[in-house]
Amino acid sequence: MAILNKIRQRSLVLILVIAMALFSFVLADLFKGGGGDGKSETIVATINGVDIKRDDFMQKVENMQRQLGPQVSSTQAMNRVWDQELRKAVMDAQYEKIGISVEREQMRELIKQNLSNFEEFKNEAGLFDENKLNEFIANLKAIAPDPAFLGSSPITYDSWTTFENDIAAGGKYNTYFNMVKAGVTSTLAEGQMEYKLENDKVDIKYVQIPYASIPDSLITVTKSDIAEYVNRNLSKYQVEASRDIQYVEFKEEPSPEDGDEVKSKLVELAQNPFFSDMDEVADFVNTNSDIKFNDNFLFKDKLPVTIVDSLFPKAVGESYGPYRQDDLYVISKIVAEKQMPDSVKVRHILIPFAGGTRAAATVTKTPEEAKKTADSILRIIKSRRAKFVDLLDLSSDKVSNEKNGEIEFDYNAGMAPEFKNFSFENKKGDIDVVKTDFGYHVIEIMEQKNRQRAIKIANLALEIEPSEATVDRVFNETSKFEIAVADRDFQEVAKENNYTVKPVSNIKALEENIPGLGPQRAIVRWAFEDDTEVGDIRRFNLASGGYAVVVVSEINKKGVMSNENASITALPELKKEKKAALIRSRISASTLEEIAANQGQTVKTAVGLTMKNPTLSGAGQEPKVVGAAFGIAEGTTSKPIDGNNGVYIIQTTKVTPAPELPSYQANASRLALAKANAAGTSLYNALKEAAEIEDNRKAFY
């Protein structure tokens, strides 16, 4: 009670302390950028002075993810939208700068080019009718937000507006690109040079002293050598901000005891009388098994090789198992058998109905009307089979029509179930009307091949999952490791416990995939947080089950790569440089034959070399060597040349200039076309490089 009285007496002090703490928290948030004008909270990026608003950007990402489907992550969808928004902002700045726009007449022409094949916009003569287009757009606007159909696809007024904007953007880009393309040309002198690079030829004799002939043990590369090499090649070692991490994964994998428990449950489940009742087995399997019942028959060659010899000889009602199949224990029971062909050849006439799968927009028949037509065709063909081909004009399957309506397929082909069942379960010569999602088919079985035994199998399967005890054990192991590395070396603790440490280098701020773990955006975001430092450790839950304990091992800032990281590529090049210097110092002879003898090499020849294809047979790409061959007089021996794969001494034995042409216009035109074709990508990349981009995406994703 005395303590409570003291607290009451000092309640004002406590209130002031709490208030000051809250104030300092808010103030700290302001200093981190959370306050001010709030721009950092509402602007995803600013490109050439144009803001990309968060709400609009996120809506586009959501639409993109919906469009691309569940196989695409939110980060992948975001990057796709970013590419679109970046291109739009960069190019719009150019259009505005030089006054490019798409006027009404050009817009109509662009729409006509895109939609001229749609039946909705054609008149009775089959020509594009602008009035029909206007009616369609007016109707879309009137019924908005409800959709209308264009072809077989629904379209709303909003999506139509987006479509028009995309067409306009494409029109402006084409205008801009064509203007640039018109300025891209090649002179006759360039055409002549291109011709000579392709057709001037030189023959040489040479000695190659490979870098591999010098052992690495004779070469010493110091840290200062690497630093000097990086300074000589700064553009090569410019990098974005990135992070290096290391992690240990703790997987929630079933133990052998977990597997034994699942196996016992499966054996017990298989004793249920419904699994032996051929009328009930399908429902029983669908209710109790992790593999649903497959109503198809299987031929021997379609069974898994691991069980085929044990299962296929068994009779109907007999079982095989339990056996291990990936992460399942399975008991397989044969529930039916049949002698049937493994492939068939049929011919058919398809009468579609409105709303059927892949039915054209011009199809108006109801299902009842389509069946009536198919029945009429069947009666005619039954009376005279030769009429089948004459009636193919009535079929909507244009692909098979080109082969007299014939289709050959095996039992496992992806055909409509009703179509397949009729073709395999009846006899050669049978003909009937069969309904599928595509419409009504008049089918005649022409041929059935390789009749053999096929079986239908009920697979009773249970997934082998980690038990609660296993999950608890993994959690405890993870926690112990996390606690231990808090004040000890990450690698050392992992080694003591026989855990594998996996390093990952150069993770960028907007990436999400961690090799070995898959999409792990949370790990990347944490690694790039402002207060995350080298040596910081955190545990992450994995969607696949289990945990990853991650340590940040390096924070790489934007700019020049560290010498340590640069050494991965710099070291081999420095070794080549030092080996080249050593090889050159050992060359004292003056003729190729003497040099070859002194260096333990042979004199080789290469003929018909061109500057366009600087490849030495047996030595690989050597542009410096081939270039030098064209630069020395015939019969002259070169000084040592440092190539890609060794040091070379060459002697030009024959120079064959290309025959002069009356005109080099064709070469110049070809070169100009190649330049123009490359201009689009090069142009956009240059504009993107020059753009002022403030990218804040990592704050939102």
C-alpha cells in the first residue's frame, strides 16, 4: 500500500515522463523523414521532376499481379510496373520537349490498325466501319462500369481508355523513333570500311606461349596491385548499393519417426472396407487421400518405373504398398482393368454453340440448335459415309478440316474427356454425336492401335509431415543458435554445431530472391534498413516451414567496389599481366623458330583471318593479335603481343586485300539498317541513363 501511495503522489511526474517519451519518439520519426511535407510517404519515385504517386502505383501493381496470376510475386509485379512507369516518364519528357502528340485523325488510324480484324467493327462489305467503332465506345461509356464483349473478351470503359492511352503512347514512340531513325545513316566511307573489315584477309605464322605455361605459384599479387588495377578500371567496378549476408537454415523436415507414424496410419486407413469396395473407393480416396482419385486408365509404360513390376501384374482388387513416393507414403490398389488401344484416329465435325469454349463471336446457335444440326449431319453420314468430307464446311474446327477432319491422338493426350472416352471405349467404325465444352461433335472412329491391358488405380496416400515434436525441436535448435551467435562469431558457432553457413553476395535493394531460400523480401528489406549494421543478426520464419538465422556480413555502398570484392575479377587479370611480363622477359631470340624452341612451343599457321572474325584456330578469340597482323608489313615479325590466352609473336606471310567494288552503297545501306535497328534500345537506355531519378520504392516494397 505504501508503494501505491507513492505512485499516486508522483502521478504528475509519471505523466510528464510518458509525455516526453512519446514526444521524443515522434521527433525521432520526423528526423528519419517521417514528417515534413509527407512526400516520402506518398511518392514512390520522382523521374525528371514528375512524381509517381503511391496510391496510383500500388493500384497498378495490384492490377498487374491480378493479370499475371499467382505464379508472379508482388515484387516481380512491382518491377514490371516500374519498368512501364519509368519508360513512360522518360519518353513523355522527350515528347513534351519537342512537341510530339497524337491528334484525332492519327489516333483513329492507329485504332483502325489495331481493331480492323474484329467483326464488331466491320460493315456488310467486311470493311472497317468507324461508325460502328463510335457506337461501341458510346455504349461502353453508357453502361460503365459494366463490361461489353470485344471478341470473346470482356472490356470496360476504363480498360478501353487504358487501351487508347497505350495506343497513343505507341504512336508517339513510333513518331519519335522514326525521327531518330531518319537521322541514323552510314557514309560510303563507312560502307567501304565495313566491306574491308569483312573481306581483307591475312595469313600468319605465330608462336603462342600460353599463360597456363607459367605456374600460379611464381606469381604474387598484392593488395596494392589490386587497388591500382581497380583505379585503372574504375568504370568496370562501379556498383549499386548492395548487401552481403550469411545464413543458416533450419528446415522443418520430417524425422524418420514421423515417416514411420504416417506409414502406420496409412496401413490402418487401408483396412477400411470402403477402400476395398469398388463402388465406394473413388469417394473414399477423394475424402481421405492426399492424391485424388484418377478415373483414367493407365498403360504399363505410364506407371512409375519404381513400382511398375510390382503393381502391374496384380489382379483387380489387389494392392501394392505402402511405398515411398517423394513426400508421400502410398498404397496403390487396382480397381479396374480393360483391353484398349493406346492411340486412335478419328474424324469429326464440330458444331459450336454460343458461349462454348473457343466459340467465335459470330456463333449464335443455342446448344439445342447445335445438337439438332449435329443430329441431322449424323443421319446423312450414317446413310452414306462418303458424305463426311462433303459436310466438313459445316465444322468450326479449321485445323482438322485441313486433314479431312481427321485427328490422331494417344490416350494421354489433352482431349476433352467426352471426346476421348467415345474414341477409346467404342469400336472402329462407330459413329455418334458427342457433346463437349466446345460444342457437338459428329465423331467417326477410323482406326485404333496397339490394343493392350490398361488398369485404373486408386492411390491412397498420406503426406509425410513433421510432427509437433519435430517442429518444437527445430524451433529450439534455432533459438539456441540465435542466442549463441548474439555474442559469438557466426561462423564459429555454426561450425561447432555442424550447421552449413550459406553466403549470398551483392543483394540489391529491390531484389527478393535469396539463393537457397527463394522469395524472401523481408530479409532484403531488413538488410537495407537505415539502422541495420554489419554483424546484425535476425531470425526469419520461412513460408516453406522452418527458419533462417541471417547475419549482415557486408554493407556495400554505391560507388566503386571494395578491393576485396573486386579481387574476384581483378586477380585473374593481374595474374595474366604479370605472367605476360615474365614471358616477355624470357624471350631473347629473334626468329619464330628460335623463340618456339626456347619456349618449348611450336610454330603454328593461321590463314584467311579477317578483322570481323578475329579467331585463331586452336587459340580462340584474339582480336589484338589479328589486329596486329593487319598492322605489320608482309614478311615482318612482330614484337610480343599480350593476347587473351597467352603472349604471341607473329609473322605476316600474306596480305590479300579485298577486291575493290564499283560502289559501296549496298554496304553503307546495310550498315545504316543495322544501326537503325539498334537505335531503339540504345536510345532508350541513353535517355534512362541521363534521366534524374529519385527512386523510393524500397520504402514501400
